[in-house]
Amino acid sequence: MSAISDKLKNIITEVLNAPRDDIDAKIDIIVKNTRLGKNEGDKVKKILDRIEETETKIEQVKQTIKTVNSVLQSLDAARKAAEATEKASTIGASLNPAAAAIAVAQKYVVETVKKEIKEAKDALNVVPKSIENFKSWIAESKKKLKKAQKEYKRKKALKEQRKIKLNS
């Protein structure tokens, strides 16, 4: 893997996927406890705050994408310069063995840069879908928490009504 694509994948994992797994586990516990009749209001508030905090990190990913695009443009320019140097070295190789060695090295540099650019572009193509999936997950999680809160309030109201009827 290339250094750029590895770094980009690490950022996506760190910013989007890792908090998602943790939050999902906590939401499941909250829903389970709510169904058992426990009040999880404080935990719901904390999870919603954590979701909002995680949601703001999407901007960090977008800024990283801009940076990676700039780096890719620089790499492309470096690749073109290396290709030009390789051609010049090839021409000079007929007269000088050192120039022949430089031509071989330039060829290796060009191939490495091409591979780096390709892998980075492949990683960049995945990012928008990851962000879209993350946003839909946020919406689903908020909906799930609100449903659990409504269910708890409904159960609590029914419990109060039964209590009033029993006392009457």
C-alpha cells in the first residue's frame, strides 16, 4: 500500500469507524435498558453529544481530502519531471554509463510515483461513500435513541395510569 492511501484509510478508521462501533454498542445497551424500564436519559444525552462531536469530525476528513488532492497534484508534477529526466538520461546513457544508471533509477522513481498516485486516488474514491454511510448511520442512531426515549416515556405514563387506577 502507498503511504498516502494508508494514512487516508487510518484517518477514516479513526474518525468515522472507531467511534461508530463504540457508539453502536452503547446505543444497544441503552435500548435494552429502556425496554427493561430503566431511565437512560443522561446516557442518551451523552451519546447524542458524542454523535454530534463525531459528526463535526467529518469536516476534518473533508480537509484531509483537499490536502491529499493537493499532494496528488504535486506528485503528478513530480512524475512528469521524473519522466522528462528519465528521457534525458536515456539519451545521455549512450555516451555515459553513469547516465545509464540514472535513467534506470528515474524509471524506478516514475513507476513508484505512478503506483502511489493510483492507490491514493483509489482510496479517495471510497471516502465520499464512507462519509455518506456515516451520515446515514448518524440519522439512524438518533432515530433509534429518540424511539427508545419515547418508548420509556410511554411506559412510564402507562405505569402511572395503572397506579392511579389501582389507587382509585
